[in-house]
Amino acid sequence: MPTINRIRIVNIFYDGRIIKDSIFDYYGGRNALMNLNNGGGKTVMIETIFQPIIPGMDIDGWKITDYLTGDQKPLYVMIEWMLDGTKKPSYFMTGICLSKTNVRGDDDKNIKVLKYRLDHDGFTAAIIKI
């Protein structure tokens, strides 16, 4: 079963804080612990990390659209998977890019979404609306 090797999150805004660009390294799929105080952003991080896997997923009523920055910068979430059953290390990446449009109204309908994957075979991209 593939394991998560690294996660990269770019431009997430929550509770007055911004994560500009962070990489979380799990060193070949080892177990990980996210140790933050109450209100430190654990739920936000988990919800964000799940977006490439289950786009539009929300936890406790918080939507991913709540975490997009107001300055039109896109939010990126990339997950690097380490494949098992291969003779040499082999990797696969899934990702999502979310950004607000300039249209006013319901935030859920004014989001551009790009889901993508990258593996040894090349780059495949498809624009999919949530």
C-alpha cells in the first residue's frame, strides 16, 4: 500500500495566520504526530491535507473555501506518495490547486479547482469543479 512521504501546503489562511509554504516530511511513510495546542490548526491541516484525496471535504462545518486568502492567491496541496512493491524507490504525487474567482456571491460556486497527478509516466491534469 502506498505511504505518504511528503506533504506541501502553500497559501492557506486561517484564524489570522497564513502558511505561505510548508513541507512536512514523513521520511518514507513513517508514523507522524501533529502536536499543536488547542486552536493551533490541527483540524485545518487535516482538512487541507485531504483535499487532493476528497475534494470539498469539510470537518465540523468548516469549508476549504474558508481558508483561501482574500488576495486571490491560490492554495496548493501536494502529497508525495511512496509506492511499495518496486525494486527502487518510486514516487507518485497528487495535488490540488484552489483559488477564488473575481465573481461575487456564494463562495462555494466561485472557486477554480485544478486537480493533478504526477508520476514517472509524466504529467496529467484535469480541471474539475467541486
